[in-house]
Amino acid sequence: MLDALGMLAKSEYGNAGDLMGLDDVDNELLGYLNALDVVSRQKVLQKLNKRTVGSQGSRAEMEKFFAELPKTIKEGLLSGKLRLADTVVYTIKPINGAKTVKMMESQDVKEIGLRSLSQGRLPKNSALLVSGVVLLQGVAASLSTDDQKATVFDTIDHVGALSTGEFTLKANKKNIVDSISNYVFKTNEFHNVTKGYYKLANPRLIHDDVDIEWEIDLGTVNGIDPNMVLFGGLHGTITIP
């Protein structure tokens, strides 16, 4: 316990007590606190009281989910073996005449410029807090892998069939986003927003041992170019070594 409290005192996270599962101060904990020097004890008490987190954006959102992280990831963050990092988990998929486009699938293989995950799952010992979603479209020279990678992407604003479609996002069969209109990705009129970016009002945590399912559903493919491909990104904070 003394070692853990020492790590807690040095932790960069304002609410590191959540990583240790310390919700209340009991008699046992008080005994360990009394064994610390005055400076270390004060630091630990400040962490337990969650006085000043100071983080912003998706990192601050991630810290609110510390209590839901697996034990191994909590220990890794507390010891410094793991840390938090910005990320955009991305994937490129052709529409290819389909009314339902599965952006992440179990047969996917990680490949630079095409997708950042294999099998639609996060790397082992990682957790992702999805803070926002990106959807863009572009017309490739052909549907070859290299041409898809070389596509210039833009918003869906002027592609009617995409704008009137819907999307769902699930992890472990549980909805993160349930059948929301793709209209939220129309950002041409919002000059202070990243193109095609939709900020989630209710961020959700994804663990490394579950399938991520992301589908784009279209009511029609009228007006869709045969070589149109979609870029999808899950923006947020992830744990890395």
C-alpha cells in the first residue's frame, strides 16, 4: 500500500484515486497515510480529494472513466507503464453500390493509409474514450487499395444520399451511437469545426477485448459515384505504452 500511495502522490492525474479504487478514506488507509512524510501525505490527500484535475478536452473526459478501466490498465497508468495519448482511429471503405457500409469488420487488417486497427478491435492493453466521430467522402481514381489511399476527402455536405443516411456505432454489441442522421457531419457552414467532425455529448469507453461495429446506412445510392470511398475516424484519448 505504501508503494501505491507513493505512486499516487507522484501521479500526473488529478483523480488518480479512481485508478486505485479509493472512494473513501478508511482506518486502514489512514494508517498508511500517517506513515508517509508530511509532503507526500499532503499530495496523496489532494489526489484523493480530486481538487484540481486541470485537464481539458477528451483527456478530461477520459479521466472521468478511470473507475471503469480494467485493473491492468489502471495499474499501468498509476505506475507510468501506460499513459494517455490523443488518437484518431481511422478506416477507409468503398461504398461500392451498397446501402450499408461496414466501416470496421472482423476481417480487416491494419494497413497504413487504409485503417489503423486489425479485426475491428483495439490493441491489447489499450482503452479508447471516443470523444467525437469524423465522416468524410471522396472519389478515388479506382477502387484499388493504392487509389483509395490517395483519395482527397471532403465533407458530405453536397452528397445527398450520404447526408440523408444514418450511422450506428457499437462496442461489444452495446450502442455508443444509435441511428443518428449523417446530417451531423455537414460542417461546411461551421468554420470553427474540423471538417466532418461530430462531437459526442455522451463520450463512451471502448475496451480492447470487444468488437467495434460502425455502419453507415443509406436510404438510396442515387448520385453516389461508383468510386466513392468513405473516411471514418474515432477521435479521442487512448492508453499507450
